[in-house]
Amino acid sequence: LADVTADLTEVLLTEQQINDKIADLSRRIEQDYAGERVLLVAVLKGAVMVMADVARELKIHVELDFMAVSSYGLSTESSGVVRILKDLDTDLNGRHVIIVEDIIDSGLTLAWLRGNLASRGPKSLEILALLRKPDAAKVDVDVKYFGFDIPNAFVVGYGLDYSEKYRNLRGIAVLAPHIYA
Ligand code: PRP
Ligand code: MN
Ligand code: MG
């Protein structure tokens, strides 16, 4: 069986670059929420690595919760209409909430999610997203804690999948075209 790395063309972000960025973002969050208690909400499954690393990097009290969502419709293009597959266990009323995402592609998932969570009465609501693709500029999503702008390539690793594979890579890499062609 071929090694996973044989399916990749180039490493876009190394484990070290990701770690450094997570540390930067965490220092900012620690300052912004000093003395407060924060609920981190990760969107399954892509955000699990960011969630695990940010949560462990933060030296303030955090709680973790998870949501699973799915876009409606058969189109490969995201419709912007989202269905909740797994909702939060936590009541957001009066809570400081940070949504944790791996990537903003069209921005439709986060735009919908922000609106949905905002309606639950949080004391504050911000977004952390590690990656952003160029198309994201078309939808206005206010991301307070943001990592890297990346080119419009098919990227995998560090939670990001192609057909559920490659999520377990430590870095973020470009998928070789022969894999999805
Ligand atoms: C990916 C990614 C984001 C979303 C971004 O999730 O993890 O959650 O797409 O796309 P958008 O900005 O165009 O809405 P996906 O739906 O592939 O599920 P996964 O996290 O389980 O891989
Ligand atoms: Mn996702
Ligand atoms: Mg995916």
C-alpha cells in the first residue's frame, strides 16, 4: 500500500508553522479573555486538530463543545442552507463563545453558524479559523482569530480531508491532481 505522502505534491504549511500560529492566536485569546471562561465550539470533523491544539495551548479556563453540520442539497457547491447533525450540549446563554474552524472556503458554513449561535444569547461570539481560501472574500464573515490565507488548491491534512482521508497528516499539503482527477 502506497504511503500517504505519495498522494501529495507539496507541503503548504509545516507542523512547526501551524504550531507557531496556534501559539500566536492563543496568546491573543488569553489577553482578550483574561479572567474569563471561554467555550470553544469546534465544527466536526475538520476542526478537531485545531481544537485539540488551541485548547491545550491556552492557559485560561476553557470548555469544549462540538457541532456537526451538513449542507442541504445534492449540489457539490455549498448551498448555504445548513442542517444540524449534532447540536451543542451547552447552553450558550451568557457565555463567551469562540467558534473554531479549520478552513473558510465559500464562507457559507461559518456565516450560517455564526447566525445560529448568535441567536442563542451568548455574551460574546467570535470566530477562530486557521485557513481561508480566496472565495471566502465573497461572503462577509468576521474572523477575529485568523491563521493563513492559502491559494485555491485542494489542500488536506491537519483535519482537512479528501473523501475522509488525510485528516491525520501533521502538516497541510496540496493533494496531487491524479488523486481526485
Ligand atoms: C469543510 C471545512 C469547513 C467547511 C468550509 O467541512 O472543514 O467546515 O467545509 O466550507 P465553506 O466555507 O464553503 O462552507 P466539510 O463540510 O468538508 O466537513 P468536514 O469538516 O467533516 O470535512
Ligand atoms: Mn468542516
Ligand atoms: Mg471535508
